[in-house]
Amino acid sequence: MRLNTITSSLLHQLLNDETNIVYYPTLGIFDQILYLTNNNFFVFSDNLKSCSDNCRCLNSEFVDLYDYDICCASSIMSYRQQCSQLSDKINVNRIIFEHNLPDAELKKEDRFILNNDLIKIKKIFFDTTIMESWNFDNSVLCNYGIPTHKFFPIPDVKKVKNILISSGSVLGNQLKQHFEDKMELKCDVVKNMAEVSIDTINKVFNTYEIFIDLSNRTIDCLCAASAGMYSISLSSLKNIDNVPNISQVNTIEDIVNIVPLVKDKNINIEETHKYIDEHFNFNKFESIINSMFKNVKREAKVL
Amino acid sequence: MNGLFIAPYRQNDGWGFAATDYLKAINTQMQNLSARPIYYVNNHVSTVSDTVLNCENKSFKEYDIVFQKCLPHSMTIDKSIKKNVGITMLETNNLSKSMSVLNMNGMDEICVPSTQEAKTLKHSGVTTNIKVISQPIDTELFKKNSNRKIVFNTLIDSTFKFYTIAEFVERKNLFDLVAAFRLAFSNLDNVSLVIKTNANSNQLSSQFDKLKQNMGTHKYQKKEIIISERLSDVDMIGLHNACDCFVLPSYGESFCRPAAEALVLGKTPIVTDNTGMTDFINNDNGFLIRSRKCPVITEQKTLSDVFDIYNAYEHWYRPDIYHLIENMQKIYTMYKKDKQSYIRKQELGINSIDQFSYENIGKKICD
């Protein structure tokens, strides 16, 4: 470890206009959208490929090659494991992105302790219901921003397959089996969208009719809808089922039942983009996130 | 002029307190001063003074001067800044084998708190401009509380109290202090020894008992009074005031804030010669213990990451325990039989207080 990292990072935070962010990816499309905010992202992982010019995936042994401004964790529960130690070592402020509701097993008392432990760290939520459920101090709401200029139907690309399932568990494969055997639909399961470019994801989305999100990544659903797919989500995110081509469901059975109803459904993409630009505006998202980064990087780090 | 102060001032230890004092001193001379903390250890204070908070809340687009009060290994040179000033403190001598010399040579100026440390840096190859400026202390707080005494049951008696305030680390040489005290005085002498340290008092007490056993001296000798509670700044002044003579037979000190505090409160310090303390303590206002150079061979390390200081290429000074005994006996005899000389020494110390004030030190740093 370079021994002057703590002071050189600090000088970078105060003197440099660029923002260098140590980021722990969600492995979903949120990462790609975050990279569109034009900051420099550093992901320390031995097995991950970079998917964007402004994101460097490095082996953790090379941490001291750069100076950093902020360390971002991808959830409240993973903060300790992800960036607590590293942020102290390189002397940078921290931000936690929280995309999901608290786990049902997390007791009220534990949540209280966690809130106190993390009180000095800014938490960014992307939905009021989720933010209110956590009810943490030092929290900020920032709606997801979907870049409709990146996710759109590509003329002449044919929808050669029926369903794309986003799932990290065995459930995705079971559902795929079901659709293939019982409904004779062509179906694929995707686990990780972190290593391909945003343009490639849009191209892939354009080849499917329906997107099913089992990974609790609502933003993936919004992007799929923006790319012209009919999207089915198990998420509890507010306003999402107001998007013309998104259905919000509660159970796996609901998913199975809704697929025949939405298959071959015509999608009015103008209406979808209009709604997304109004409620999940990317420019607004970019401006909120960048002003947050700018402020947090210059603040004194208080443990 | 916009200034930036970088230091571990939120740490709850000697580094942190010294850094806070430097911040306050510079702030007396520089209105546009912003401050940002760094942390070497995870031991930090929960609240800071308004001055510190005020500086932390300031942020400027550009800075003319950056002060880095840190280990030389951590200093960073930024060429976009008009002046990069490093403020550092080292307890050992000879850094010629240390990479930190390169860092210091990149800075525009290095401030150290003692002539001895300036010599060390020059001999180690530091070629940049070196300024010797004492560590600042909150002299106003000392003046306001000059009569305050701490209320510890163990300290309410009529004995002449030798005392020390020191971390429990090898460099501070507390075992020699305890041994010297036991050899210098018997139970018939109306004296006691107070040790304010960070170690657990029971553990320390049993280690001192073992020392006593190894010494093979009389079993009926008095036990030391160990205070391991955390004390506020004001209570620390109270502790000084409840005692009579500060003793620190340390192997090496860059400055030693408790010794300076003891001096300005008239506690006639007895300290090791050839250390940073001799810039303000001498045989007129205190007592210097003869010492001889020896290599730094110790388990103590500044930080686990910093491998190239605290090694045997460096040296520090081992105090002569017999001279320590002699000095302890001398001050006690002076206290009993020659009050005039005793008071004269005290007064010399008390009168030197303003040299450490925030304003004076701030002026010197920003000059």
C-alpha cells in the first residue's frame, strides 16, 4: 500500500474536478446507468470484465494506483463487507445505494443499531416505499433515471425469442423449463449484466418479446420496457405498473398466468418513453447523483 | 489566502490532540482555513470544538497553502498548490534509510517541534527548508485553570508527588521510572509516584510488582498510584496541579506535550537530555537526565504499515538511571530545605508559558 494514499486522495477530493469512485456493482443494469453519469468508476474484483470506458475493473492488490473520492456500497447490508475497511484505508467518504426493502428477517432492534452505526453515511434510496420501510437517518430519495436514448426499439431487429428471465436463483431455470415445455416458448435466463456494454444489452433486449425480473432489480424492468419489451416485475416499486408495458405481480403463479395475456401484445413505445421520461428521467437522475457525489467528496470524513 | 490543514485531529490520542492544537494555532492567523481529518487508527473522538467544526465546514475552490501534519510517509506533494508545508514529529533519530526522506524533500517546507529533530532530518538527507517551531498548547485554558486540582482520593495526602503522564510503551521507559523511584526513596520519605497512563491499572500494577520482585528490594515500599481513566483537558490540568514534579525518563521525544504543560504549571520537569524536550526544559527550569545513544531495538512500531521507522538503523537515548535517581532526590531535598531555589525553578517554567500560545506558534508557522 502506498503510504501517502490518505493525503493524496484527500487532495484529489478537494482540488480535482473529476470524481473517482470505488464502486461495488449490483451486477445489474443500474451499474451501466451509473457509469453514464460520467465519473470514473473503479471496481475491485478479480473476475469481472470492464463494461464501460469509464469503469476500470482491477485486482484489489492495485488499489493504491489511483486517488479516490468516494466509496459506494450497493446495499446497506453489504456495506460492512464491501467498503467499510477500504474507505477507511484510503480515507474517502462513503455512500450507500439501497435498491431493496429490508429483509423480513431483519429485526427492528437490529435495524435501529444499524441505523446508528451508519448515521454518518449518506444513503440513497430509489423509491419512497423502500426509503420509508428502512426509515434510516441521513437518507436521500433519487428516482431511477432510465436513459431512453440508450434503451429503445432498434428498427429491423427481429424478436427471435419470446422470454428473457433475469434471475440469480434456480427459480429462473424452473420457470424457463415450464415456459419451454408447457407453452413451447423460446426462453433464456440471464444472471449477470455487468460485463457487457449498455448498447449490447439494448441489442439483446430487442431480440426478445417479454422480460421477467426475478432478481428484484426494478431498474432492469424499466430498461427492458424502454427497449420495447413487455416487462413483468415482482418488485414493489411505486409507479412502476403505470408504465404502459410493465405489469407488477405478486407471485410466480401470477407470472405464469400473465405471460399468455401479454404475448404478442402491441406496445406503444412513444407512450412508454413519455411516461419514463416524466417519472424516471435520466437527466434529473444524473444531476441529483452528480451533485451528491460532488458534495460528499468534499465533506470532511467523520467516522 | 486560502489554507488547507490535513491531519489526524479527530483521533483520540496524542497525535490527535497535537494536531488539534496546530489547527487552532494556524487558525488564529488564517481566516480562510479549511480542515480535513485523516485517520491512522480507528480510535476517534465523538465531538470536536467549534473551531475545528468551523474549519471542517469550509471548502474552497483553490488553495494557496496546504499544511500536512502527519507522518512524513503520508505527505503528498501537489504542484498546483503555491506552498506545501509538512509538519511532522518523530521520536527517533537518523532516518537516512527511510523512504520518508524523499517525501519530505518534495515539500516546500518542513516544520518540526525541536532543534534535535531538525538536526535529525538534516543528517538524514532532508534538504528542504526546515523550520523549528514548538508544538502549540492551549495556554489560555492553562491560565484559566491554573489553580484547579483534580479530586482523586488517592491524591489527597501531604506527600511530595512525582508524576508522569505517558502512554504505556517501551519508549516512555516507565519501568526505569518506577525502579528509580524505589531506589531513590524509602518509606520514611514523604513522597509518592503517580502514573497517568493508558494501560489497565491492574495489569500495570502486577507488572510493577514483578519488577519490584526482580529488584529484590524491600517489600514494604509504597505502591505507585496508577490512573488509567480518560481525563478531559481541564482534568488533566487538575492532575498536574495535584502533583509536584513531572518526571519522564523517555528514550526519545519529538516535543512531549505533557512535559511542556508541566513546565508552564511550575512542575519542575525531570526529563531525558538529548531529546526534543531540551528545547524548552533545561537545568534552570527543570532537570536533565544524562543519556547515551543506543540503537532503536524495540517491539514498538508507529504503525504496522510503516516498516521503515522504529528500526535499529535509528537511535534514541537511554537515560542514566542513577542520574535520574540523583535528580529526583535533588528536587525533593530542594523542596524540603531550599524553598527559594525550588520556587525560582517553578517560576522560570511558569513564565515561559507564552512561547507555546496558539497565537505565537500560529504566527511562526504562517510567517
